[in-house]
Amino acid sequence: MPPARPPIPDAPGERIRVKRIYRAARLSDGKRILVDRLWPRGMAKDRARLSQWCKEIAPSEELRQWFHDHPDQWQAFATRYQAELAAHDDLVRELAGYACEGVVTLLYASKNEAQNNAVVLSDFLRRWLEREGQT
């Protein structure tokens, strides 16, 4: 008998999760979306168990390199990345739509679990859903 899925939260904003791609895939992850521009080092595609790889929503190559060179500039990175996200309304709408359907797990490769692009993206998506009246 397969394991039971945990209940899905009522509010779409609560259905958005963030997880390091190197952690094991779980049924509770729902739709697993990689939100990094580069493929994670050492990760086999079959082990990733992705629903989608949305590299277009990742920070630009310029911003990614800048943050790599300035890891102490978290707030500046977050602000700049939010500006980039605002220019991708179609992709934001698509990802937010997945949260309206069920659980979405945004996957990233960074070792820093507190300060990475998926954290910024999840906050951006929650605010977007709130503005759209989907919370």
C-alpha cells in the first residue's frame, strides 16, 4: 500500500515549499520545479524527479554571478531579483497557478538554505497570490 499523501493546505500561498534538490524526493513535494539556471552538480536527472525545470525564472546570469561574488549582499540580491521577477509576469502567473492546483516545491542547489533564489521566489509568489486574492 503506497504511503498516504499529507493534506493539502487550503491557501495556495501555504502550498509553496522550498527544498534543496539534493534532499530526497517525497510524495508530499507535489509538483517539483527546479528554479536554478544551471543544472545541479552531481545530480542525475532521474534522481531529481522533476515535474519541470524553469530556468527562465532563475536570476539572470549577471545577477547570479554578482551574488556569488558578494554573498554578504543578500538584501541587495533579493531586491534585484524581485525586480527581475516583476518583468516575468507570465512565468510568475504559471508558477502561482500550480500552487492554486496543489503543492509546489521550488528546488534549488545552493548550500545556503536561508539565502537563495528559491526563498526570494517563494516570497514573491506568496505576495503575488495575495495581491490576486488567492490566499
